[in-house]
Amino acid sequence: MPFERINGKMVRAHLVPGQRVFSQRGAMLAYTGEVSFTPNVMGGQGGVMSMIGRRVANEDTPLMTVEGRGSVMFGHGGHHVHLIELNGETLYVEADRLLAFEGSLQQSTMFMGSQGGVMGIVRGQVSGQGLFTTQLSGKGSVAVMAHGGVIELPITPQQPIHVDPQAYVAHRGDVRNKLSSALGWRDMIGRGSGEAFQLELSGQGVVYVQASEEKL
């Protein structure tokens, strides 16, 4: 049940009994058929620990469960929508950029400190991105949101990628991330995130970057 792209800002999911979709609350634009929408208080497929992790960090993004028979159109705020197909991989995506995903995917949360130690925490405090990132793994479709569209950049061991933290949308693969800067700590005092900080991603995988640095 992959999502169908309607245009650059809308996608459609075709539902049959026994299948379900999770989406951000308020993302449903229109639907046909017999479809139910239920607030999801358990953090999607990740269960209560997924929910607790986000609420501890004050980063809870409410989800709804969509089930039944019919078709549902999703979009949010006029943002561009990009579809990602997973075939057993794990996708790491900022919660506020996650529009909808198939119920076949397992959801959990990851503390960014575990992917960069102290620098993972600094990334959350300085860049404005969350300390917790959503993990989606398995086989299924994911719809993410972005300003101005999304580009996919390959990450290889020979070529790490440096991304403005506010342009980062998601990544997948065997990838490590850390916050880096060409400036000394004294030079950073009084600066915002901007180009003073870059998110360095290394390893093997793909990073998804939005065309605008504006936050959703």
C-alpha cells in the first residue's frame, strides 16, 4: 500500500481492512469511503516508550491512526512532500517533518546523544533540532515534509556530507552524525546556528535535505 503522489504537496493512501496509516494530526485533507481517524496516544508503532521519550524532551508530535476502506489525501501547511520507500532499512527523520507512514513500519525514538555523544546533545540545543529523532524501520512508504522540495545526497566513507542543521530533513543507512564548526568556541559566542554550525554525516547512506533553511 505505497502512497500515491498527487502533486508536490499532496499524497494519497489507499486503505483496505487490516491495513493502517499513521499521520500527523490535522494532515488529512479529504477522504472517500469508510475510514476512521483515531488519536494515537501510544507513539505510533513504538509504544509507550516512544511517547515518553518525546514528552520528556517536550518534542511530542501527535499522531493519528487511519484505518478502514477508502482513500485518504494528506498534506500539511502547503509544504512540499517527498516520498521515501524503505525495504528493510531504517530511516531517521525529524518528528516535525514526518507527514505520514505505513503501519507496516516500526516506529521508535533515538536519543541523538547516542549518535554523537555530547555533540549529539549540543546539536539539539544549538541547532534547534530535537534531542530525539524518530526511527522508522522495515518495509513500507514514508511521506516527509520540506520547504522548497527535497534533494537526496549520497554519503560514502570517502565523502562525508556537511549540512546546515536547519536544512536537514532525514537520513538512512549506516550513518554517523556530529555537529561541527569551522569557528573556534570564542567566535561562536552570540551567534545563531546558521553557517557557524554544520551537521557532519559520515558512513554509508543517504541524507535528505530541504531547499530552504526555514524551520517547519
